[in-house]
Amino acid sequence: MKASEFIGTVVIDREAKEVGKVVELSVTIKKCLVDKVIISNGSTLKKNYFAVVSDEIAEIGDFMQLKLDEKAIEDKGKVDKVDQLPIDGDLLKTFIGKEVLSEDALMIGKIEDMIIDPKGCLIHNVVVSTGSTFRKKHLMVSDEDIKHIGDYVILEMKKERVEELLGD
């Protein structure tokens, strides 16, 4: 499943009561992990946020069902802003749009999305968009293909190898 498609999924508790929507993911790309799923609830004017880990997720389909009941969710403690949550990884939104370079420091493209298994809290691939609007191609890279992550993402391959994979 694409991470961008998972964002917005309605979340229900174990008694099938709606408790919010998925708004963000905490990810650690180098370990291929979705550390936490961040959920918002409340009204447009007064949103609250809380995070769940894989052990608290019962099922994921058209909805995400938690193993938690209403009281357990209330006990998790809610915050007014996502950045107030104790998060181990980085927010997905900090990776989307990040420029990707080859090992020989040539521009490859930008991170467009991630292929995830939200129930297992795993990242299968990072989707890199390459080329212009009308010649856009997608390169799937795994954690093993990533050398460094900072202001840019540097791949563990030279531009020639990327071009081979893209069929250029």
C-alpha cells in the first residue's frame, strides 16, 4: 500500500467506534520501519493527536481497527500538535519531496511516496520520481539502496546503474 493512500484512513476502536483518521506516520527508513501511526480526532477547530504502534493495531483494510477500547485511547494522552508527540523516527512529510542523488552526486529525482505494510509497520520501498512531468518514471529503492539521509538522500549506486534500472 502506498503511504499516501493510507493517510486519511478512518480509525475505529475495538468496539467499532470511530476514533479519528490517520494523519501522519513516523518512519525510520534505514530500518524499514513505520515506528508509529499518528491519528487525529476532534473538530476542525480543536484537533487532538495520539500515536499507536503495531502491537495496538488489530486489522487494516478499508478502515484501521485498533485493539484499544475508548478508555485505553483516552489514557494514551492526546496533544494539540503532532510535533508534541514522542516520536522515535522522522515524520513521513519530511521525506516526501526530498531530493535524491546518486552515489556520484548527480540528481536522480525526488521522493514521491513509500510502499508500506502498515499492520506490520514495515517500509518495503521508497518511490523516487525521476524525469520531467511528461517523461516521469518511478524508481523503487529499498533501505539497502540508500547510503545516507540528510538534507538529501544519497543512493548506494551510481547514475549509470539508476539509468539501467529505469531502462533509459
